[in-house]
Amino acid sequence: MAIESIGYLVPTKIPGLADAADIQKAFRTYHYGDDTYNTANTNKANLVVPSIAYTLNDLDERITAIDTSGSLQASSFNAKGDLLSASANDTLSVVTVGANGTILTANSATASGLSWATPAAADTLTTSSSVTDARISWDTTNKQIQVGNGTSLLNFQPFNVNTTAKVAAYTFVLSDASTLVQMNGAYAFTVPLNATVAYPTGTQIHLIALTTGVTVAFTAGITSYATPGAKIRAAGSMATLIKLNTDTWVLAGDLIA
């Protein structure tokens, strides 16, 4: 019987078209690659290469090897949160989920190189200021958060309202930064020199007059800008002091000369 190939990716054979029809031989040829193959054979080494029988047997052996090689299977993951890791080159492992609130960290002492750890308490920000981009710190002197932008520090102060109105002439102190300060009486607010109170450049102090006659005085040595003058116009009027430089301030708001 002539035998012809019918494929290349998974080669197998069929009887030649000129041969007389014989279903048994045709199936034996197609499956075993030889119409004379002894189907009682139990030795895999005697399978014809290539043939459907050889290909199926080889595939079965490969699947069995995968299943028994210790490789991960779906059944290896036993709980919600299990993670895939590696314990060595070409060796997979499962990292079980950690306790609530823990974080996954590198740990060379564990088989997977990973472990779950409780994050360190972060009760306070670092007080070491840095211009490094996105580095956050706490300015203990001026009581403000600072963040670097790559070239300088940006200051972020909370806005506060001093609910106790001043009833006498008042000189600003460091804690007045980013605060609304009230004045109830015809008295003056005084802005101190940087040598006395070192406000960061950009500091704002907000003012509200509860009566008429409230003024703003600048200590000698300060360069100031206020138009048309440094007097808050009326009861209920507001103004803002902004530090432009070491000893340079601007007063802007509802002012009169």
C-alpha cells in the first residue's frame, strides 16, 4: 500500500488514492502512520515518528511533566489576595495575603524575597527642609508645611482666624502669619523688621477693622507699598499684608489715605 503525507505541522499519513478502500488500514495508517502497525504494542518507543499516536503521546507526557514538576497551578492559590512571586530562577512561588493594614516589602531572608510588614508610624513630618522636588517637610520655626519644587521651597500655612480682637496698638508676631487679625479700636497694627520676626517671603497677614481709625504702621527700615494710604477705610473693611522680600511689604485692600 502506498502511503501519502497529508500535513506538515502535525504530519500524518493516509493510504494512497490509487489503493483499494480498506477502512481498517486507512484508520491504522492515519493514526499510527503505518497500516501494518501492531496495535497491541505497549512500548511508546515503537511509535512511528511522525504520527498522530506519537504526537498525542508526546503531548500527554509534556502535560504530565508540567503537572508533576511543582509548577504553579490554579489550585496553588488558596485564598483571596495570594500573590505570584519567585523563590529562585525559573521557580515560581505564592505569597499569601498579609494582615489588614500591612504593606508588601522586599525581604531577602524569605523564600520569595517578599514579606508583609506593618508600616512605620508617621506621626510627624521630617523637619529637614529640602528643595528636592516633592520633598515635604515641616518648618518648626514658622509653623508651616514646606514642599520642594526642584529649585526652591514652597510654603503652605493653614488659614486661621484670631477670634480675640485687639483692643490696643499691636505689633505682629510670627503666629499671625496666614491669620485674620481683628482690631477693635482706632489703633495701629505694626509690621516688625525681619530681624525681629523672620516671616518667610510670601507670608500673608489678613486684617479686619471692627471700628474706624485702624491703621498699619511699618517699622523704620521696611520698604512698604500701600495705595492710597495705610489706613483701613471703615468698620468692616479688610486688608492684607504680603511680604515681598526680606524687609519689603505691600498692603492691599479697602484703604484710604
